[in-house]
Amino acid sequence: MPKMIYDFFDEEDPFTASNLKQRFDAAQDAINDLEVASALAKGCLNDGHLPSFLSFSATTEFELANKSSSLPEVCGYGVTSDEGTAPGDFINGDSYYYNQLNTAIGFNPIGQQEAMPDDGVWEPVVESGVAPFTPLEVRFPPTDLNDFVNPVLIVLMNVHVERVAFDWVGQNWPQGNAMTETEWFMANGVAFAIQMRDADNLTWHHVYDRNGNTPAPARRLRRTERRIGVQTLDKNNPPADQASTSIVPSYRDVAIRCAITANDLQGAYDSNGVQYNIDRIDRVRGVLSLIACTGSDGTATPVETTVYCAISNANLSVLMPRCKMRSG
Amino acid sequence: MVQIANYVHPPGAGTLGAGGTPTGTDIEDNWYFPTAASGVSLEVINGNLDERNLEQATNQTFKKYHIQRGALSTSGAVGSTANLDYFWELFASLEKLYDVPVANRRWLPDSDLVQYYEPIPGANIEYYCPYDNAKVLLQWNVIWFNDGYLEAPLVPVPTNHNIQANVTKMQMFYTDSANSTEQILDSVGNRKCPPGFIRDDGTLPAEENRFPPWGDSCLYNAMFCRSWTGHKLVTLTGAGWYSAGLRTVFAGNANQSNDGSISPGTESIYQTRVLTRSMRYIIFKS
């Protein structure tokens, strides 16, 4: 960096064009050719010099996230489990999560989801109202998280679960050696997660924990998943249909905080459980999956269940900071 | 700002050219001529240098210590762990959180409820935003429960919406304009806590309405504590003071006789206890 050399005018020096130009040029050259190491002092850059720490930030929110009713207390989503032995045969519902019926050994409610691709169907959280329903989704320019400038996406989601209810299809409360009441409650419920969209192929993907189990097909853990169990505890008066409500309210907050990095893009999976590399993402959304577990009447005869839920007060925020990932 | 593209009065031209007659003003302008759009004087050194003033030939990197503390973001937090008890007298003029008639209940609209909220110390904060344009990420935690009793369902179930009585509501409020004293009610920032007891006044719900895991004799249900980890991303307009926080409300509506005994009204919460709570903010310059 050139030093600013300024020759002071001596007493007899004339204010000629060349004398003035020499001094103005010296100042201009110095200011236009700064060198960080020598010219910039500690703390010299203030908010006037710097762009925002966030290259992108946005939020989406709505009060009622219930597909079929504007009333938060009414369970709008409903799905019925599959009584068949083959998980993945969705006979009646929007989505369901797993179906753990083992006919070889009778009912076996181990409370574990099936491996991909039979690990259930997820659908976006949407706003109540007239179709098309607004999804709980944030859109941003296609971003490669390997980019030095934007290596991470910070995602925050909150959802209020008003009710989660369930019912048996054409059956009374299972008796005998069937699941205990507590086991029923442990099995059925609703799960929430964050998904990211491949900007080039327009496909949605979960954010998986790369340390999850890895048999084939992979039983990977969704790092962003949170789950609420059913709250209908009145065994004699389960809700009769999707318009009814459970007696016991849920009123539970689901809070997901997540940092999506380049590793998550490389560690994505497709719907068949095959590893899938994403180059760029352009959307993040909140999704849910109702967990309807097939039960038993005590004689290993499968009994379908239907799960309902009502949610409200959903908000999703995305922050994209300019930063550098610390390695190791 | 920008690199000095040229001076207001370019040296070597005009009055500063050969044979010209520069005035004192011409010289002064070149020293100090602030403009919003371009750099035309040495005034740019007053905090208006940017990346275009850097030497172009070398690969130069900034260090964290070059950035002034607080230039990009600022943050703060409050919190408390001491229990806070809110008693029914605080809300005694509020009869219900739902409207009448009892059948087909609906929650009271915010406009009818906002006057009753009580702030929660430890979950309210005031903060200063030094930037003209900024976004703030508010995050909070709170745990609370109430000692109301669980109400049996209204029948027929499909007809009634079965909004649960004896609920304590938590509500987030915030400001988004500088130095405003009027907080906005966050339309998606509220949560409810259901009652924590089955009635123990000799009129327990019928057996078929007592639900496991409470059982027949268990009157207190620990499951009915609620926690809320909330967030809100707010755009701030102008430098100045802002505030955000949580408030709570429940229907008092108990009846106190002359001898001081209390009997429940339509809704019966005597006490709501707020446990740990906090409110945090991170401001990002836009």
C-alpha cells in the first residue's frame, strides 16, 4: 500500500495546478489502495462498512394448521392403520408412520418404525382455509452449502398440538393379552420433522442423522423429528369420528431447532432408502406424519386404529448466516 | 461508500487545471464534500471506506478483530428459576376463557382477553437496537402448570367443541417499532396448559370419566405441566429501544364467602405456578 505522501506547501510555494494535483492525487491513491494488514486497525470496521451477517432470513407462520376445519379443537387430520402384513400399503389415510404387526409371533408392538421405504408418508403442515393450502415453508435462492459464504442453514420450527386422538375401527377396547393401554398410547401419535428440497430435482428429503444405524435398507434417524403421543385416555369413550374431539387436550409445544450443513446434503436419502446427494437446496418446510399402529383383539387378529390430530400456531424461520464452518 | 472515483473539482482540470484560478471553496470541496451516492472527496475516510478502497492485486483477508464489537449483531437474555405464583384474585373479573353458551364453546378472541394478561418477571426483556434496519430472533422458554381440575367432556361430543375449562394461557407480546410502548400480541405465540387435577371436592367425575394414568385415587397428574420453547423472527424499524415478553392469564371467577372460604365458579383455578423461564434476543443488522 502506498503511503500517503503529502508535501506541505512551503511559504513561497505557488498554488499551481500541478502542485495541487500532486497532493490531491497522493491522497486519492492512498485511500483507493488500502492494504488490510497494514491499514486496518483492530475494530476499524463498523456496521456502516459491513453487510448483514445474514445473507437470508425469513419466517412463515399461521394460526390454524388444520386441513379440514377452522376450529383448532376439531381434529382435522385423520389416518387409519393398515391391517395387512405388508407395511406400506396405505389403504385409507393421508399418511402413516409404521405398522408393526408380526403374524408369525402374534402381535409384536415393539414401537419401532419400519425401515425405508416403508417408514411412512409425510405431508406438509398447511394452513387452514380454502385450497390450495399454504404450506409451512420458507423459500430462498438455490444454495450450495459447500459455498464458503453460506455453509449452514439455521432452521427453527414451532407447532402447537391441540389434540391427538385415536379410535378403533369397528372394535371395542382390545382385551385379554393385547397391548396394555399404556402401550397403545406409546405407539400412536403424531410426528413432526423438517424437510429440505433439492433445488435441481424438486424432491423433498429428510435431514438424517449420519450416525444412525446402517443395515440395508438403512434405519436412519431423522435428526429433526419430534413426536407427540395420543392423549385420548378414555377407553370407554374414544372419539367416534374425525369431527369429534378427544376428551383430554394435548396442548403440547413441538420445538425443532436444526442446523443444515453440506454434510446433510450429501447424507440425504431418496424414498427407497438409497443415498442421495443434493447439490443445492431452495426450500425448507415443516412436515407431519400420523402414527397409526395396528393393534390386536387379544387373539393376534389385527385391529385397525385411526389417529386424529389438530394443530395450531405453527411458525417456521430460516436464517442463513455468512460464516465459516469450523472443521474438527 | 465508494472508492474516490474523482474529486468534485478534478485536479488538472477546470479551475484546478493549468492556468485556472482555484478558489478556497474548490479546495475545501475536494477535502470535504459528503454525498450519499458516491465518493467525491476525502471525506470518505469518515467511516465510509469499503471493499473498493482495498488494494486489488493481492488476496487480502479480514480478521475477526477488524470487525468492531457489535457491528453485525448484538444479543442479551434474562431468566429466572424462582417459582412465581399467580392467584385467582388477579383475574377475578375474568369469568371464562371461552365464550358462552357452554355448549359449542369457542375461545375468547384476543381483543376480549388482552386486558387481563399479567406479565411474567424473568420472561420479559427490553433491549436496544443500534441499527437502522435489523431483524431480531427472539427465543424463550417457560414451564408452568395450574391447579384447576379436569372437566368431563361435554356431550354429545361431536356437537360440542369441548374446549377444556380451567386452562392457563401463556401469551407472547413484542414491539417492532423503535421506542414504542405498545406491545403487539403475537397471533401465533400462545400456548395453553390444561388443568393438573381431578376434582377433589366430593364430586369427583364419574368413574367412566376418570382416565388412566391418573386412576381412581390419583388426583394430581404430573403430565399436566407444560413447557414452551418458542421463537419469533421480527423485523425492526429504526434504532432504539424494543421489548418482548410473556404474559399469562386464567379465569379467576371463584366465589369468596364472608367467612373467607372459597368455592369454585364456572372455571376454577386457584393458582398457576410459573417455574423456570427466560427470554433471549439476537439482533442482526440488515
